[in-house]
Amino acid sequence: MDAVELRIGDSALPQAGGAGGSTGLASWGSAIVLTARELHRRLAAYGGQLPPDGVIVDGGAGGPSPHAEAYSMHSFGAHFVEVRVDADTGEVRVPRASSVYAAGRIVNATTARSQFLGGFCMGLSMALHEESVQDERFGHYANHDLAEYHIATNADVGEIDISWLDEEDPLVNELGLKGIGELGIVGAAAAVANGYWHATGRRVRDLPITPDKFFR
């Protein structure tokens, strides 16, 4: 790895797709794969051996897939949760959850699972804890620090099972990557709200689902 020099934002480099929105690996990885293929093609002229003067290959990825207009290339997922509501206090707990995703080729399983897991925990926090309270007199937020803006902690997170489909999509890019991004959080709060409805018969459409809403 110490032989790799990374340059970003250099106008001397060829055009490539953006590196935001979870597309960094897709853009850089595709450029590496395409360049390696071109290097392989050139070395074939030397019988697969490196010539004395070496070979320099300038390659890149040309942006979005040319198949993007004809095919859907989105990542997606599904959440399943168990929701418990205390009949006396209205307290809500999510002791178990399971999420399944499809995000193209997973290059690093350890970091991918961590991102899926972290995203779901943020969705759980969104469903049960996080709320910005605005001071109607002055227009600023009354709970503008972590002492009063509540987020989920270890004690709030139960058993979470994370899995994904081994998906291969040769059309999306050279590596078949779709990206994880915010996929873990999308739908997590809705799953908790649906579980709350199934347990209580009450629909809550203004998050978070706090105990007081059980007694409305």
C-alpha cells in the first residue's frame, strides 16, 4: 500500500464520476479495473512480460453507467422488528431486529456490516428518541446539545441481525458496486412505527414515539 499515491481533484486527471453519495469505491475502483485491463492488453504484446522501459497507462472511469437509463440500479433493503410497549408507562422497546440488504458487490464485509448496523441504530434513534424542540418565542432550538437532544445508546439497542444478498450486477459499473450510503437507516423508523401500531392499534405519524403518545 505504501507504493500507492492518491491524487484527488487534480485537473490534470481524466474525467470521472463523483466521489460523493457512497460512490468513492465505485468510481476509483472502476478506474483501477479499467486501467488494469488496459495494462494487461498492452503487456500481451510483450508476451505478458514487463518491457525494460516499463509501461505507463493513464486510465479512468467515464462517469455513470451507460445502462443507467434503461435499468434500475438502486440498492434496497427490508427491516423486521419486534416492538414491545409497556401498558402502564407507554415505554417502547425494540428487543430484536433483522435487516436484509442488496447493495451490489460487498467489497469489505466487516465495514459494510458496521455501516448497515450503524444506520439501523440511527433509524431506531429517530423512531424513539430524537426530536428537535424549537423555542417559539425566539426561533432557536431549545435542546441544542447532547445533554437534552436524546439519541439511542447501547442500552436502547437490542439484538440486531444484519445480512445481505450476494448480488452481482455487471451493468452498474466495472466492480458491480451500488453503494450502502444511508441504506441502513431508510425504513428503519417506519418499521418501528408499524410494529408499534401492531402492538397498540395506534398510528403515530410525528416521530419520535414517546411514552406520552400512548396515552393520547
